[in-house]
Amino acid sequence: MTVRNLVLAVALTTAPVAVSHAKAPAPAPITVKMDLAATDAIRSLLGDAFDEGQVAMLQALGHQQAVAAVCDGFEIDPAAFQNEFDLIYDDQAGKPRSLDSGQRAEIERKATLALGMAFGAQIAISANDHPAFCKAAGDERAAGKATNLVWTK
């Protein structure tokens, strides 16, 4: 047997052992799965009428409302909330879309339902680990990096 054949034989006999001991990646935490499921449902509801920025904004508003509902020391600033929510009327360039009353009502209906879905999902997520949920919100507010927060200062 040549050295090449010997190396090949060793590689073939040990490779299955190495593969059989490989660990599968850890499953995603349930809260991540919950958030992804809610995001998919929201995107499905909104369809092409909303861009990704608007979807993210509605999810952020839902999250912030949930935080204000379940965490001490958080309140929603109504004016800041309205300024963010009104982005549903803009196009991707940030310019107001020309909408007739029927289109405007449909946009509002879908956005309000999506906001409620995001809020409900975040309430459920908070129930998994309430202290961690509120701590993360406190860290987010303290970091001061997000300009779209609608919590009172």
C-alpha cells in the first residue's frame, strides 16, 4: 500500500466519525421565532402598499407601545407617535403620496391592524422574560442612538 492510499484510507475511515459528532447549531430562541412569525404575518397583511421602512416603523411603534404597557417608567409621547405613524402616507423617497380618501382609509386600516399585530406580538414576547424585556428597553432608551423613539423623555 502506498502512502497516498494509506492517507486516503485513514481519511475515509475517520471522516464519518468526525461528521457524526458534529453538533447542530442551537435552535433560535422562541422569542426570535415569535418575532419572525409576527413579521411574516405583518408583511403578508401589508403587501406591496408599504415599503420595508414603513413595516419596520410599524413594528417599532408596536414594540414601544408594548414596552410602555408592561414596563415601569415608559410612556408614549402622543405627538412623537403621530409623527412616526404619519410616515405611512409617504412614498419611499419620504414624499407624501397622492391618495384619495378611499386609498387613505385603506392605508390607515392596514397600518392600524399591523400596529396591533406588532403590539400583540411584543406583549407575548415580553411574557417570556419580563425583566429582560424591560431591561432591554431601558438600555435602548439610554443608548440614545435611535431617533425614532416615541417614549417620553
